Amino acid sequence: MANPNESGTVRIDRHGRLVIPSRLRRAMGLKPGDRLVASLEGDRLVLKRWEAVEEELWREMAKVEGDLATELIQERRQEARREDG
């Protein structure tokens, strides 16, 4: 995995694209076609591997108890009854 102190300079081209320096791509094992998720954290643009974000989401979902679909349907039915008066 990448050294957390690894850094590099990137430029944004006129089309809004940026190039990740090869040293950083190699350190993270990135290949052409790999997907990254971009997010803002304060004044930082953070890039994470798609797979890492997906794993985080699955871990969070594993903590959820009950049936979310059933709960959502019940909430929608309650809202509909309130709207019908």
C-alpha cells in the first residue's frame, strides 16, 4: 500500500482532468480503468479506491438491524394515510 507521506503535484488540464503521478499510481497499484471515488474533506480533494469505499459501505450496512425495505414501506404508508387525512 502507499506510503501515507507520499506526495506529488498534479495539474488540471483545460478539460478538468488531472494526472496522478506514476510514482503514486504504482504505490497504490492503480491501473488504467481503475475506478476512484472523489470526495471533499474541508479543503482537500480525497481519492479512494472504489473497492475500499464499497467495503466501507458493506461494513456499515452489516451493523444495521432489521429490514430496511419493510421499514421504508411502512413509513411511506403512514405518510400516505396522513396525506389522505
